[in-house]
Amino acid sequence: MPIEKLLERAEDYGKTTIELVKLQAIDKTSEVASSLASRLVVFLIIALFAIVVNIGLSLWIGDMLGKNYYGFFAVSGFYVVLALVMHACRESWIKHPIQNSIIAQMLKEKSYGK
């Protein structure tokens, strides 16, 4: 009789442990997804702002150069140079910081009620 009770408790413990791991995985996944979603919203707002500013800057530079499309060419040239620099430094400036951020969020401990 005591062995049956011990086996029953061990089975309950195993089921509870599996359920806890599932819930922790769901918690971490939802935390990372919500963090990425909120960052995406902020990024989209900043991108919209940047587009409007770049159009205004292009028109202003074009006005100074005599033709509107010259301003767009100048701003586009700036972005080509920026893209080349970003491509050359993408590992250290983009990939590694994003990886580190995701790993830090996945490993971050929750402090409930502390």
C-alpha cells in the first residue's frame, strides 16, 4: 500500500512538473512576443516620422539646388552610404544586440510578490 501511494505521488509530481514547464514556456514566449510587438509599434511610428522628415528635407534641398528631384537624389545618396556602412557593421550593431536582448528576456527571472 505505501508503494502505491508513493508511485501515485511521483506521478502527480511528474505531471505537475510538466505543467509548470509548459506554463513557464508560455510566460516567456508571451513576454518576448509582447516586448517585440511594443518595440515594433514604436519603430513604425519613428519610421513614419522619418519618412515625413525626409520628404521635407528632400524638397528643401531640392529647392536650394534648383530642382526638386535633386534633393531626392541627395537624400537617397545619403541613405545608400548609410546602408553600406550598416551592411558592413550589421553583425556588431544589429545582430548581436538583438540576440543578446532576446536571450536576456528569455533568461530573466520573474519576481512574483517580491
